[in-house]
Amino acid sequence: MADDIRALSTQLAQDPQSLVFLRLADALRRKGQLDAALRVALNGLERHPHLADAHDLYARVLTDKHDYARAFDEWDMALRIAPNHTGALKGLAFLYFKVGDLAQAEAHLDLARRVEPDDPTITQAIEMVRGGASPPSPEPAPASEPAATAASPTAAVSAPALDESRVFAGLEGAQEGLLLLDAAGRVLGGALRHATGGADVTDAVAAYLAGVSQEAARTTKLLGLGAWTGLSAEGRAGNVHLAQPSPEALLLVVRERGVPLGRLAILAQRATAMARRWLERQG
Amino acid sequence: MTGGFGHVLDLITRVRGVRGAMLVAGDDGVVVAEQLMEGIKGAAVAALAASLAGRLHRAMEAAGVGASVFWHLQADRGTLLVVPAVASGILVVAVAEPDVNIGLVRLELLRAAETAG
């Protein structure tokens, strides 16, 4: 296994765009090196944001780390990209079971069985759900992770400081619907595409939003409402949410109209936390 | 000051948790009508709300999500909710408690905007 990991690390170092990161992250995950697996998966996801397998893999690692909320989002994303992705269907079934929603768990397994009728593990999982037992988690990691070192075989792929350059790495819509700005409207991270045309509108939107943070702060102060915590807006063709990761920064999340404002606010919270960490690292 | 818009503002202020409501001219931020609790500086809030609405409108148009139908600014101790009336350019504004029923206020603001528009 260690040799496999070393070989896969070498391959990935030689060709960072290759999909070998999927095998490497999974090998690390199976070995219990969850933090290293997470870094590799995130790095791969950054390069291949529209690859359902990458979201599935990332979700598996998150599940092993008991981060079920983010795992849910990743499997949900995998299904949006590839509606018949059985890994994601099984993963969501597992999570639904964990929260006691047996009907949804079984429904997702049923969908998986329609896609892969000959897979005995799906039939077995359905029987387990019907019997009230948890379906197998997506291949849990066997052991806790040993401390990573600089000499770790994963070091070669764990990145030229991924998070240093990519604020929203791994977050849904990182390259098309998330934007981090400074108070003057300068882009710090993320990108934005026109909701219908697809053109890059990052700079234009950033310019229009310069000063919004201060204006929102003045408004809430004048009303005696304290500090502003978020601004949600419903448009005719999409919804947006603004938040303030730091007093000098503004975060914008844009999604299609089908994503309700409440869900958008949750997504914005996650993005805000990532942005805050990134800003802190920048000093 | 409510002018002939008292009934429009009544739709909004009758919702539990709403502290006040205003109609604001979207282009220059002047108060058209207001029903606010004492102590709220209506004119200043109107000007800032109109300015914020303008910036938001331009940013949303640029992003391709279209003009805003409804927006709300959340703060530690309350919230500001706004619906632009498309035909007249008037902004229907409500100031509310943090735990107000946002969905209900939104509906009343939309209804008020139709009347005001």
C-alpha cells in the first residue's frame, strides 16, 4: 500500500492535471491518512470541479472525518453533475439513514439499484435499511491517521499551498459564483460568470459592489440595529447573498433562482468561514 | 407623514415584529411616506436604503440575475427589508425585529409595492 501511494504520488507530481489523484486520495483514505486524503481530494477537485467522481471522493473523505454536512453537499453536487452516480446515491442513502430518514435512504438506494441492478451490495444495503440496520458507510477508513511529515509521500502533491492561492477551493461554484472583494472593490478571490451568458463578469460586479459594506454598516448603525451580518437579495433570474468575512472584505455568493435564499445563506456561511481563514493566513 | 399611502404602509406595519415602514423614491432617496417608530431617522435611512438599492441593482444586473425583486439586510438587532416597485421606481421599506417572519413581511411588501406601483 505504501508503495502504491508513493507511486501514485510520483505520477501525480509529474502530471498534476491527471485523474490519478482519485486513486491516490482513495488509497490514503483507506490507509486512514484522512488529512492527506483530504488535501489530495481538494487539490484534485480544484482542478476538476465538474468531475462527479471528485466530489464523490471528497464526500467519502469528509464522511470518514464525520463531517456529514459537507459530505452531503458534495454528494448532492456529484448528483447534479451526474444524476446516476451510484457512489453519490449510496453515500446520500447512508447519510439519510444516519439522520433517521429511512424513506429517503431507501429511495436513494432504489435509484442506485436501477442504475446498477447487478450490484449485490446495493441490494444488501436496501435489505439492511428495511431491517433498521445502517447500510455500510462508503468504505470507512480503517485507522486513525499518523502525523504527516514533510517526508510524507503525499508532500509532493499536497500542494504548492493550495489554499494560499484559492480562497474557495472545493466549495460549490468556486469558479463561477463566489467572489471575495476588498473594500475598494478589488478582487481577492473567486470568480463570477454571467448567470445566463456565461461571460466573466467578475470585475464589473466587483466594481459595483465597492462601498456596499460601508453603506450597509451606516444603515444598520443609523437604525440602531448593530452590525450587519448579511444581505440577501432575490433577483428575477437568480439570488445573491453578501456577507462580511472581515471589516475590510466583502463576500458575494450568486446562485440560480432555484436555490432558495435560506440555502444560499448557509452556503455563504461556509464560504465566509473559508474566506476568513484565508484572510487570516494572508496576515 | 403618510400622504395617501397610509393604507399601503398599514399592510406592512400590522405584521408582528415590524417597527416601521416607508415608501422611498428609488432615484433620489426622498421619503414619500412613512410610518416609523419614534427615534428612527427616516430621511437618512431612506437615502441610504436608496443608495444601497442602486448599487445592488447595478451589481445584480451585471451578474445577470436581473433586477432585485426583494432584498433584506440582516443585522444583530434587526433587519431592513426592501421591495422595489418596478413601475414607479418606489422602494417599499420595512424595519423589523430580528425574529420577524421574513416570509410574511416579504409578501406584504410585494403587495404594497403592487399598490404603490
